[in-house]
Amino acid sequence: MQFIKNYFLVIVLFALIGFFSVQTNNFFSVITLSTMLSQLPALTFVAVGMTLVLIVGGIDLSVGSLMALSSAIIGVLIVQSGFSFQFAVICALLLTMMFGCINGALSSWMKLPSFIVTLGMLEAARGLSYVVSDSQTLYVGASVQGLTDPIAGIGISVMMLLAFSVVIIGHVLLNYTVFGKHLIAIGSNKKAAVMSGIRPNPNILIVFVISAFLAALAGLANLSYLGSSDPNAGLGLELSAIAAAVIGGTSLMGGRGTVLGTFVGVLIIAVLNSGLAQMGVSEPSKRIITGVVIVLAVLLDKWRANN
């Protein structure tokens, strides 16, 4: 049983790769791998942040909208206001983290359900991204596209290296620091955590700020991949992030999760999306399959809880 729990996800990942390699002509190729690696950072960033939020017993539905808002802010500041790339990124990060701070404060100190709080923020941040960009896609150009171009001699991009770094930092933070142990304790039993001297509210606030920060990085990753900011970016991204986290072993009830497992979940979703696209599966059918995957992820979480 322990072997199945530890290696089942890796087996599923390689099974999907093998299936799509047989069913399509070009799936197992350098071009396909390069394309997936270029698209991977955005979901990786958001899924890692979602993992931390889920571990403390919360949920963040605003990440897709915050990603779009971050992208819109960077695009507007560079294209319309003439600010430098660095200044635009800093502004986007700070504003997006402010939204995360609001999510965390309302969910912790005000005791509001994070589902409701972040659902409201989903709408607010999406609306603000339309206002900021005037509902237009802004072409930013080569100033950001280099971030997703493979580095000579390495073969992967700056954004992918950053995504790997976030996964490693998240893993270390969760498993080898007092902060990580506090998060697990809060998600497992909040009352017991308080009796042990842990202050849940500041920790919950921090994880929502981290989630928003990583959503802003996802906006930068999406902007660099497309070369333009799109106020419609990130629609449904929160569902993919939740699915990746749950597939990777994070409990929807809190108290259990692994960043490395979430990353494997991200890879499974990326392979699934790329493989279905190469097979010519229509967008409605892809959405149906994605929905089934999310339901199966919840069933998998229930199976883990009972074993």
C-alpha cells in the first residue's frame, strides 16, 4: 500500500506520456516538450500557492483573476505609461499581494469562509483587470518574451528555472521549517494548534499573501509566453491548480499536502492538456475531461483519507 501511495502518481504520469506517444505522431518530441515547458510555469506557481492555502484548511478561488490583473498592470505600465519592465513588475507584485492580504485578513481575523471571500475577489480582480486594460489585449513585445525562451546550453527558460526554484523552496518551507509545521498543525486541528501556542491568524494571512504573490508571478509567466497581456487570462486556472494539488496528495480538508506531489500533479495536467490537443479533441470535450479529472482527484483524496 505504501508503495502505491508513493509511486502511483509517477506511474500515471508515465502511462499518460506512453499513451499519447502511441496515439499521436509528434507528442514525444523536442517541440512538444519545449511547448509544455513554456506553458508550465504559470500553473506551477499557482498550484504551489494553492497547496499552502489548502493545507491550512482554506481555498483561494481568486488566483486566475489575480494572474490576469498582474499581467494587465504590467502591460499597461510598460505600453501605455512608458515605465520600465522592472518597475511594472514590482507594482504588479505589490498590488496583487495587497489583494492576497485582504483575502487572508477576511478569512482569518474576520472568520469569513475563504471560499466566499476569494469568490468575491475573483470577480473584483477580474473586473479590475478589465478596467485597467480597458478590456484590450496589449502587445508588450520582446522585452518580456525572452523570459520563456530556452537558455543556450541549458535548454530551459528563466521562468521554468524560477518555477523549479519555487517548488524546491515550497518543499523546504513545508517540510523543514517551523512555519511549515505550523501550517500543517493549523489545518489538522485549529483548536489544538491554538492550545499548543500557535497563532493561526498570522499564518493564514501569510499563506494567502504567498498565494497572491505566486499568482502575480504566473501573470508574468503568461505575459512572457504570449508576449501580450490579456485580461481574460487565467479563466478556470484555479480549478486546474486545485486539481493538481489534490492529485498530488493535498487534502481538501486541510492538514495534509506536499509541494513535490503538487508539481507531479501539474505535470499530469500539462501532459493531459497537450496530449488531448494533439489528438484534436475539441475544447468542449477537453473541458468535460478536465471536469472528470477534478472529480477523480476528489475521489482519490477521499481514498487517501480512508487508507
